Amino acid sequence: YSAEHGGPYWLVDELYVEAAHRGRGLGRATLDLVARLARERGASVIKLEVSQHNPEAAKLYLRAGFTDEKRRVLVQRLPAS
């Protein structure tokens, strides 16, 4: 749930297409499916992260309708218990 976005959201945590299969529309088809499923289940936002060193993935996401909100992702790794 996101107070910022006013309701539930989905997070795409990992999307990977093997190099030999890239450029065939598989990533876009996957994102379209995720969007359809998210809408059907009441989400109004989908979030994902892309590394700065992966501009090709960023282009895919932008073409699929995502926007670059110019945010930084901060991570704190916790020691194993």
C-alpha cells in the first residue's frame, strides 16, 4: 500500500530476458501483462527500479509508459541473525 499513490501498488522486482531472446517484445509483453493484472486487482501504480548502468532496460520501461521520477534508492543491508 502506498500513501503517496493513494492505494495499493505492484512492484516489479526482477525482470530479466536472456540476451539471446532480447528484441523480440518479451519484456514489453511481460510489462503489459503485469499492468493488466495489477489493474484487475485494484492497483493504480506499478513501480520498478533500473540501474543506471542498464540504459537499454530504462528505454524499454520508458516506452512501456513508466516515468523517471528522479529518485534515489537507498538500501541498508542487515546482518544475518
